[in-house]
Amino acid sequence: MITRNTVIWATLAVGVIGLVVVIWSLRKPDVEVEVLNFEMPYARRSEPPAAGLVWAGIEVEVCSNVSADDGVAVGDENWMLELPDGTRIPAGQRGVPGSTAPPGGMQAMLSFEECFSGWVAFAVPDGVRPETAIFSGPGGSQRISLP
């Protein structure tokens, strides 16, 4: 038999579950990222890229929302650029045929609510402007349209 108390408890339970869902959906991502600037050609790399490629660079800011004891590691390896045809280019020269240069060097260990900014370089096909930056790290992937 359904009593008045049963209805009240059921209503409260549904309300609490709804509130938990709303709070969960409003929480910040583990890492917040922003692309501040884009340059192509990117002149901050001294060595030339492989034939048929030019340097492109993105200035990025990464902020940690994770209260991990050992922090969150972020660096060049977290970034890719996506070309209009869907091709993804990793940071530095990794994955580029004939490459010998190391990746740029944006590396940081972030504590809770700490931010870091820097430039990440990519060897991209000459004449093709990337459309999107992709950050893959703690909390999943984030796609950011280039300025």
C-alpha cells in the first residue's frame, strides 16, 4: 500500500538524484585548456622542418583542476593539430617522415589550480592551414578551434 510517507520519500529521493546529476554536470574538467595564439609560419624553431613542411605554432594555456598529490603532467605530447581533411599532426617532429629534430619542449607538472602557458610547434604541410587543436590528457580530449 502506498502511503503519504512513501510518496514523500520517493519525491525526496528523485530530488536528491536530480541535484547530484546537476552538480556533476557543472563540475570543471580535470584540465582546462585554451589556445591563445596561432602562427604559421612559426619562426621560433631554428631548424628547418622536413621538405614540403613548414612550422606552425600554437600558444596555449593549461590549468589543472585536479587535486592530485603528485600533480598533473602536461606537455607537447598532449597536443595535435587537425588539418581540414582530418589528418592529425602530432607536436614537434614526431611522426613526420625523415625527421630528426626533437619536439619543442613545453613540459610542466601542475598542482591544483596551477596554470602554465607556452608554445607548441608542429611540422605541417606547406600551404595547408590547420583548423583545430586537440588536447588529449587527464579527463579526456578537448577540441579547440584555432584563432
